[in-house]
Amino acid sequence: MIKLVAAVLAAVLQFLLPTAASSDDHRLLSRIAFGSCANQSAPQPIWDAINKFDPQVFIWLGDNIYGDIRRPFSFIGKERTIGPWKNAPRFVPSPHSEMLSRYNMAKNVPGYSRLRANAKVIGTWDDHDYGLNDAGKEFSGKTTNQRLLLDFLDEPQDSPRRKQAGVYTSYTFGPPGKQVKIILLDTRYHRDPLSSDGSVLGASQWSWLEKELRGPPSALTIIGSSVQVISNLSGTTGPLFYMESWGRFPKERDHLFKLINDSKRDGVFFISGDVHFGEITRYDCATGYPLYDITSSGLTQAVEKVLPSPLHFIVRFLAWFTPSTMRVMNQHCRYRSCTYGQPNFGAIEIDWDASPVNLKMQVRDINGLPVTGVDISLSELQAWNSTSKAGQEQKHCTLEVKLPWIVRYRLAILVYSVLVLLLLALVGLIFAVAILCRVCLKKCKTD
Ligand SMILES: *[C@@H]1O[C@H](CO)[C@@H](O)[C@H](O)[C@H]1NC(C)=O
Ligand SMILES: *[C@@H]1O[C@H](CO)[C@@H](O)[C@H](O)[C@H]1NC(C)=O
Ligand SMILES: *[C@@H]1O[C@H](CO)[C@@H](O)[C@H](O)[C@H]1NC(C)=O
Ligand SMILES: *[C@@H]1O[C@H](CO)[C@@H](O)[C@H](O)[C@H]1NC(C)=O
């Protein structure tokens, strides 16, 4: 009897311990999907394509729900949300009950429920699920909302992640020698205000990250950041508009690159979301091998939706016209710009049987078809083999802000020129009408 109890206990322990002690999973990982920016109130047909891809792991990169309240643009009236005379914020946090009901709605989307049944779902947050557009460490709802995100992700009740300040965490999947480490950053909880050039991660998360990177090696290390790491779009869209990204915190970005380089870790790349379009960028001058950033955004939110479909070509033209020094351009992209402004998800496939091991990283559309992608061997993400492709490919080293001004600001120049032309046309029109009226009046009088 005692033997039986002991055996049962041992079996129960064996079953419980691996999950309780760590998040390690020793099964070979070869298919990973990720995505961001999903409006819980909108239809989410993209889950069909994601389910068809059949990922073993799905990674949420933030804006997993739209939790805050967006007020309409208004120039006039009591509450003005835009213009120099603005007196009310455009975004306000939702009450707790509303956050909860939005998370419930998101969790019950049928396609997503199917995914949860078949794949391990992990994730981090961005601003709208953190609770407020563009918010950082100053946001008061962060501890409450941390619990809501972790509930949404089915984080165990006894997880240390529920006790720390921020939702950053890491996972290791796969058997020894074929391990994939996934590091998920929290770019909100400790972030200083935009344009302060302060901290993105905060001291405790930085020392944790350093330990993670210096820890046992893995074949691949995927760093998930809600905001883009490599592309600094603001460098070429300012002064028209600015986006959030690591590029807005140059000191922190350099620190991140230095940490990766100093750790001598091979096989590191980034995945990101936030911007409402998909693209792949790379930076070749931070470590001994190119640092890729696969951006997929969003699952429902997409930049082309701001205009009716007959006008989508304008968005595509502007995307192509805006210079980019980091974007990976190739002939396989759906559009000339190699960006994709319709709903999309990220798909990573690792062929462990190939020699050398092969890595396919793609952004895919609502039908599961690739719109941009790179197909590389794992050895290209190793410092000692980085020179293999030198000369064959364009080097991505020039920062956007280092472009000649006429190139860097060509979007702004175009937009302002068009506005000036329109204004001139309007003035001309008014002038013509005025003259016409005078002629008419004269004619009336003489008649
Ligand atoms: C989400 O979708 C609903 C329904 O289509 C829409 O009313 C709402 O404005 C959307 N929210 C965002 C943030 O796009
Ligand atoms: C990114 O662009 C912004 C806006 O132009 C600039 O302030 C910042 O220094 C740039 N960051 C990097 C890393 O080039
Ligand atoms: C990366 O580290 C190596 C030393 O391991 C150093 O020689 C190299 O200059 C560093 N690269 C950058 C871009 O800092
Ligand atoms: C270095 O990279 C090249 C290009 O991908 C590859 O063909 C070669 O096998 C790699 N070298 C080693 C030693 O893995």
C-alpha cells in the first residue's frame, strides 16, 4: 500500500514538477507563429490561416486587446482632442470591468480558442493592453492590468511572473543542442517618457536580460519586443509624425546591441509588432552577424484600412517612397516597398534536419501566403561565419538619421509640397471665382 502511494506520488510529482519548476519543454520546436494588434471587437478571420500553419508556439507581441478608450478627433467644442488648442486627451484608460470584458471577448474568439487548444500561447504587452496609448512607467493601472494579461495568458497562479514588476519572461524549448530560447521583453512597465532618452527596460529588467543572454547557449534566441528594435521609422517620417520604437531611445538601443555582442551569443534575432504593417529589417553593424527584426502587425489593425480600398495604392506608394536603410528588400515581396499594410502574422520555420540548419522567417497574409520573408541558414547568424556573404549583399549599417537630408526628409518634402500646391490651387480658384463674379456683376449692371 505504501509502495502504491509512493508510486502514485512519484508519478504525480513527475507530472507536476517540470511545469512548476521551469517553463522548459524538451520537444523539438520547429514552427512558431506570432502576431500583434488585435481588435477584440472586430472580426478576426486571420486565425484560420494561423491555425492552418499549425504552430507549436504562438507569441503575442502586444496590443493583444484594445483596452483603452479612443475619443474621436475634434477640433472644436468643449472637448478638443487635436490641434494646438487641444484640452482633452485623445485616449483614456478603461475601467477595470471594461478591461476584463474586453479580455473575455478576445479569449473567446473561436479561431483563437482553437489555437489555444493546439499550441502553447505565450506573450507580452504593448500600450493598448497595458492600458493606455503610448504609456510608460507613469501609468497607474499597470499592476492591475499585469494581472489581467497574465490571466489572459493562463499564467499559473504561483508563477513568479505574477509577483515581479513587469511581464518580462523567458522560455526554453527543445532538446539539448537544438534549443530555442524565447525572451519576451516588457517595454512599458519601466519605460521613461518618450523623447527623454531615458530607460526602456529599467534597471531590474536590464540585469535580468543580461543574465538571460549570458546564460547557457541555445541554437536560436528570439527576443520579442512589442515595439520595433531595428527600424527607426521616425527618422524618416519626422517632422510629419513619430512612431514609438527603440530608435527613439538611442542610448538604450546601443546598450541592447552591446549586451548581445558582449554576450557572444549566436543565433539572436528580434520579433516585433506595433506599427500596423509587416516588414523585415536587419542591422549589420551591432554584432558579428546581422541582427534581424521580423515585424508583424497587426492581426486586425492594418495601415491600409485608414483609406477605402480604391485608394490603397496611395499608402503603398508612400511606404515605397519613405526611405529605409534597414529594410530587407527582395523580389519575393508582395509589394515593391517590401512592407505589407493589411492584416498579417509572423511565421518562423526551423528545418533542423537540413545541414546547415535552415531558418525561414516570413510575414504572411490572411490566406497564409508569404508577403515578405528571408530564408537563411543558421550559420549566417554566427559571428565566426559572418563574412561569408560580405560583398554579395547590401550592408545595412547606415542609420536613417545619417541619410542626406534631401533623402531623409523626402516624404515630408512631398507632403508639404502637395499641401502648398493645393493651397495655391485653392487661392487661384477663389481668385478666378472673384474675377468671374465681378465680370458678371458688371454685365448685369450694363444690361
Ligand atoms: C474595433 O472594432 C470595432 C468594431 O468594428 C470598432 O468600432 C472600433 O473602433 C475598433 N477599435 C479600434 C481601436 O480600432
Ligand atoms: C531615430 O529617429 C529619431 C527621430 O528623428 C532620432 O531622434 C533618434 O536619434 C533616431 N535613433 C537612432 C538610433 O538613429
Ligand atoms: C563586438 O565585440 C567584439 C569583441 O568580442 C568587438 O571586437 C567588436 O568591436 C564589437 N562590435 C561592436 C559593433 O561593438
Ligand atoms: C558559412 O555560411 C555559408 C553561407 O550560408 C555556408 O554555406 C557555410 O556552410 C557556412 N560555414 C560553416 C562552416 O558553417
